[in-house]
Amino acid sequence: MTESNSGAPKSYAIIAMDDADSIRASTSETDSIRIKLLGGSELRCKEFGLNGETVTVKLGTASRIEVRWDQIESITFAQ
């Protein structure tokens, strides 16, 4: 983890090109949890976990990403 000039921590990940196709936000209607991020992005998932200062979002069967709480605008549960 590195710090930017503003002092806010920023996280970076290195992803192999072979893995890039399997890492994407779901658009399935069965994914009923929607996590709206600051800046307008949205993640859809069926499952997420709470880990102190981060939320681990499960995307697909093997992909997970961590999002800091301060980057989340809202979490909604559709039916």
C-alpha cells in the first residue's frame, strides 16, 4: 500500500492478463446485492463479507475484491 500526495492510502493490485476475463462485476438479475461506490460505479453480487475496515465482495465463483468502507456510498438488497 502506498500513500498519495493527499495522505490518503491507496491500494493497488497486479492482475495477470489470463485472469482479467474472469474478474468482472456481475450483471445477473439473480445477484440481488448492489454496492454503489463513490464516483458512480456499482458492483452486483450474491454475497459479501465484513472485514473491519473493508468489505469483501464475491464476484463469481472464484473472484473476490476488497472495498474500503469509505469508498462505499450505499448497499441495497433487491428482491
